[in-house]
Amino acid sequence: MLLIILLAATTVLYAGYNLLVKQSADVAGSVASTTITATIALQIAALSTSIIFAIFLKVQGGHSMTLPMPTYLWAIGAGICIGIAEILYFYLFSGISGLPAMSASVVIPTVVAGTVVLALVASTVLFGERLNLYQLFGGLMITGGIVLLYIRD
């Protein structure tokens, strides 16, 4: 049950992240030529949250904070990916080079659902995981859903 609660909380917080980035970009788009400082503010807030949690764990005791070097390298790679993605996210939401901003109702489902499909493919290719028929069908349905977002009346 605890894992379900953590999963639900993560989903709600990730949705909040997406919607708050959109709102931030909307406000910035009318007064700034770049949103990079908003990305930096986001990263500082995320780092501060992690530092506070690490302090909490340290005070609580019983937690090893040392990890094998490959763990740090993979985490740094993930950080680079999310950093670049956040920069691009702000530009998608605020517009870039004269292009109009995209709506949250298209960007967020495309990014989130596209992430699911890419993770399904990558997990099989890179990690040798096997998909069952339901997972494959789900991935195809998600892909179809993304395509439907771009069909105009």
C-alpha cells in the first residue's frame, strides 16, 4: 500500500511540475527573450529539496550516503538529460525564435506519454527486458493517443 501512495504522490507532483513550468513560461514569455533563469531557479529549488531530504536522512541515522562511482555517473547523465529537457520545456511553453508557444494540453501528454513509449523500447533494447503482449499493446495505444493529439478538426 505504501508503494501505491508513493506512486500516486509522485504522479501528482510530476503533474504539478509540468503545469507549474507551463505557468512560469507563460509569464516569462511576455517579458523575457529567454527562460534560462527560470530553468536555473527550478534546478536550485530541486537541489535545495534534495539537500533538505539528505539532511533529514542523516539526522534520522542508519542511512549510507556513499554509493558506487557508476551510480554517480549514471545520475549525472540523468541530470544532464533532465536539465536539457527543462530548458527545452520552457521554450516549448514560451515560444522560441518567433514560433508561438505550444499548449500544455499537447506538450505535456506528448512528453509524458512519449517518455513511456521510449522507455518501453529502450528497456528492451538496452536492458534486455522482455515485453509481454499487454505492454506492447499498451505502448501502441499510447503512440496512437499521441498521434490523435495532433489531428486537427
